[in-house]
Amino acid sequence: MEKVNCLITLSNNENTTNDYLTVHHDPDKKTIFYEEKDKTTVTYNYETNTLKRDNNDMLIEYQFILNENTTNPIYIKELKNTINIELQTVKLEKTQDKLIISYKIDDNYFTFKIEKV
């Protein structure tokens, strides 16, 4: 399993956060994953373009299909309840050294970026 230092950027209409984190690559599962400072585990499957964010409060699963709307579950652990949100994938760029996903939920735009450093 390969470990790579990366810059993780999350942005929306209002702000941007940047973190330098160690990203793990599992070629057998076709995934990359890392743990954020707040203990959220983030896993991206680059074959299915699925992003999972899992922490103590919720599990979010996003499916990205370029220029399409997808329905995505958010499981709220304390309530033991799932809500669904629709998102539209605006950009999906994958290279050896970079992943950029831009998407829209309602009128809010988000960008998720992983770059090797």
C-alpha cells in the first residue's frame, strides 16, 4: 500500500480549507483514503467515482457522474436515519497526481481536490 503526501482542498461558495495529509493508495480496491484532523475517514474509489466520508456523526456517500444528477445518501448515526440529497457533477478530472471534483447541491458549488506534493 502506497502512502503519498498530498494537499487536500475543500471549497464552497463561502470558504476554502487546505490540509496537508498522508493519503493511502490501495490498488487492489482501487481506492485512495485518508483521515482528516477531526477523525473523518475519507475514501474515494477511482473506478466507481464514489466518495465516502465517515465520522462519529454521519456517513455520506457521493456518486459522481459528469454532467448528471445523482441521489446520494447521508446516514445520520444518532438518529439512525438516512436522508438523500441530489448533486450534479460539474467537473471530474483524474490524473496520476491530481483529482478534482466540482459539484453542485442546490445553488451551492463545491470543489474537492487532492494533489500530490
